Amino acid sequence: MEEIFRAIFDAFPEKSRITFQGKCSDCKDAVTIHVIPTSQGFGLSGGGFVEYSMGKYAVKCSDCYKVNSKMVEYYISNPNILPIFGKKDLLSNMLSAHF
């Protein structure tokens, strides 16, 4: 995930934040996650990304992320019920929100 953020900020150094817009994998509500570079990497506000499998991510709103910041076993065994994003999908989403 960090390499996606780094690639976007390296390509667009004038950006102070990038945004992901989608649906929470748990509650299905709309979620907007802002990614901000920090001295220790990247900070997120509005939700989080949970690695589902190598290179695939689920998205959680901040409320659902606070309740459980990991994938639930039920979801792991039923991946078709989740909006799962590959790195390319996440990158496209974030870039389309800005350009």
C-alpha cells in the first residue's frame, strides 16, 4: 500500500493529500479516506485499508476500522461479498479523484 501512496506523491509533488472514495467493506456506507504524507510514512483519516491477500485490499470507514482493523474470518471465506480492490484499482480511484 505504501508504494502506491509513494508513487502518487512522487509523481505529483504539489499534492499535500490524496483521496480514496468508495464503500466500506463492512457497513457498505460511503467512505472517503484522505492520505497525507508524514515524517514517518503516511497518515490516513476517514478510514483505513485492510490487506485481504497479497496485493488486494478491503476498505473500512473509520467506525468499522475502530471496531475491527482486521479482516473477519467470515469475509475471508466469502470474498465475493466484499468490495476488494487490487493495487491498480486503488491507484485509479485515487488518481481519478484528483485529475
